Amino acid sequence: MALLIYLLFNTAGIYAQKSNVDTTKYFNPITDDITKRLPPLRVLVDSAGYNSPDLKYEDLKADYYYYEQISAAREWMEALSLNLDVNLGKWDYWDKDEITRVDRYYNSQSIRDNYAIGFYVRMPIATLVDRRNRIKKQKKWIEISLTQKEINRRFLQERVITVYNDLVSAQNQIRIYNDYQSFTMTQMQMAQNEFLNGEITTAEYTRLKEIQTRGAVEYQQVIAEFNKLYQILEVITGIRFNLINVLR
């Protein structure tokens, strides 16, 4: 239901903005809030379930076992057989005269229509005894598929929730590292002036530079992690968010 409501409002929004040439949404993880630019978490979970091939696969398996159950219930009919034979034609006969012992043959013709209908039953005892058991086994396979579907659904829900929260956490880390970068850059400018004035040693300047470099590397790593989680969430939910990250 949440997914349906979101799609309805999203479709309405598209029609309302159809006069705009560029509908791309730019997103800055430092100033914007990702939770306000994405659909609600409930919608993301529902969309992931709707687009999940794993859940679709279990549905197909359940349908297959249902048809197997029907076949198992009808298997006894294989012991029944109905035959219908029809022969139409003209027959020529040559008969020898056995009474007079003269080598003479008589030709005769006949037109005959023959019909034959047969019905028989040949049913192994196992078909009767084990029929109910085979039907129950197919029903259990259906239950197994539906249970596996529910397991996959819960795992998928946990996956969406985990990725969503990791994405939010990654954005918070971007903001923290961004502030840290601003601090280390200011610190390095001061350290460079102090180094040129001979107020700090080369070793101290090198130590500060290593701190600044390590922070820059970690800053790029958390940006990459944010982008990865964003793409994973798109794949899992089957929704294109159309946000362009300005920090890519």
C-alpha cells in the first residue's frame, strides 16, 4: 500500500513538472539530508519486495508444486484405458473346391465395417495405497516454497534497512570528515608559515602533513562508500532516485 501511494504521488509530480526540460536533482551530502530526498523507508522495503527476483522465484516454485499436486491427484487415471478400433474396407477371397477335389478356385468379395471398443483397468496396488501420501508431499513442497519466500522477504527487509541506515551514517561521516578537512587545511597553512619562519621542525611539519593526507584519503573513502551504498539501494529497491551527488 505504501508503495502504491508513493507511485501515485510520484506520477502526479512527474505530470506536474512535464514542462521542465531538466528534472535532474542535484544532491550535496554536506548541506542536504538524504532521508528527505529518498522515498520513505517503508516504500523502499515494499519496492524491494515487489522487484525481488528471489521472491518471484519462490512464487514460481509454489505454482509448479501446485500443478504437481494436481497431477498426483490424477495419477490414478493412468491405470484406465479406452480403445476404439474402426475398420472399413473391401475384402477379396479365393476359395478352393475341396469337395470335388478339382483344382478350381472361387472368387468372392465382401464389404465389411468392423467396430471394436475396449476398456480395461490395470492399476498397481501402490497407486492406490500411496496416492494420498504423494499428494501430501506435493502440498509440503508448496509450504516449503512459501516458507522460503517469507525467509527471503525478511532477509530482504533487513538488507534494505541496513543499507539505508549505512547510507545515512555515511553521509554523517562525510559531514564530519568535511569539517575535519577544513580544520586540517587551516592547520597546514599555519604549519607551512611556521615551517618557513623556522618556528617548527621538519619532523613536526611532516607529521602534520601525514595527518592531513590521511584525513583526505579517509574523506574520499567515505564518499566512495556513500556512492556505493546509494547504488546498492537503487538496485535492491528497483527505484532510480535520480540524485546527482556533487561530491562524486
